Amino acid sequence: MSVDLQPILDLVTPTLRRSAAALWQPDGLRERYGRYLSEMHAVIKASVPLMELAFTRCTGRDPVSVRLRQYLPAHIEEELGHDDWLLDDMRVAGLDPEAELLRAPSVQVVRLVGPQYYWINHGHPVALLGYMAVLEGNSPSPGLAGLLAHRTGLPDKAFDTLRHHADADPGHSDDIFAVLAELELSAAQRAAVRASALHTAAALIDLFDHLTLEARSELRV
């Protein structure tokens, strides 16, 4: 039986959208966008390693592992280098990428990404599709890059990664949901995908809220 993930995600999408909208409010946005780039770099640099790990853990001959081994290589290829794009955006935004790379990832980033390593290593790699469905399924809107350029006064090139994901992620999301619809998952596998997706949504909300509250605290100082 496949996992019908969309109705579950529909329950948390309004909260996720509210958190994203608060993140992009004008007050303090220029500095907040810089922190967003740094945090998202910490998230995105894990994307390819997570998929590569999932690929290596698909060692069985069960249909789910076989299908994942067919799907993951193309998506790995699509995601290669995206963390470097964020470094370029940082540079255009006036940040020092080398200094940002020395920052320890926030607790919020670790909470978002870290459980995937556990589920892949100690459960079934199919759990990663829940994580991917949330991240790809909540791509930036097509007009967001232009809006942020206007609100921050930063060059358009500082928003290249946002602009790319606004264009590409909807198609990637469709691919993930198509794969999920194909898979005949066990009850445990369905539960793992759902848990991964719901955890990812909650952790992403936590990350956005952290960035927003952090910026508000700085404005009050």
C-alpha cells in the first residue's frame, strides 16, 4: 500500500506558510536574509550526502529499495553544487562565505537534518522521501526573489538560489509524490515516511521562527 502523504501535509502547511511570511517581513530583513542564507547552506549541504547514504543503504531486493536505487541517482545529480550557489549568494549579499562556513550549525538545523541519518541507518531509507517531500513541496513562490530584492536593496544576484528553487522544486516535488504513489510500503515504512515528513515540517517551522525571533531580539538591542 502506498502512503497518501498530501492530506497529512495539508494540516501543517498553513502554519509553515505563516512562519515563512513572518520571516520575510521588511523590518531587519537585510540582516535576516544573510542569516537565512547561512542556515540554509547548512541544510542544503546535507542534501546530497543524505541521498547518497540512502542509496547505499538500499541493499535489499525488496521493490521499495530497488525503486529508490532507480530514483535517487538522478535527483542527486540535480542537487549537486546547490550549497556552492548559496555561498555565491552570500558573497553578493556582502557576507564572508569563509566566515559563515566556520559557524557551527544551529540547533534548529541539526534538529531538522539529523533525524534523517537515524531513520536511514536504523530504519528504512524510504523515510528520506518524507523529508524531501516537505522541502521540495514548500518551494519559494516565483515572485519572492524580486520582492526580497526590493525590500532589502540587495542585488538580484543575491537571490539566485531562491529563484532557481522557485522554478525547479515544483517539478521535483511532483516526482517525489509520483514515486511515493508507486511504492507498496509496509505499515512500518508508511509510518516512517509520515513521521519523517511531519518532523521535517515542524523543524522547518522552528527554524523559520528562530530566525524571525532572533532578528526581532537584535532590533530591540
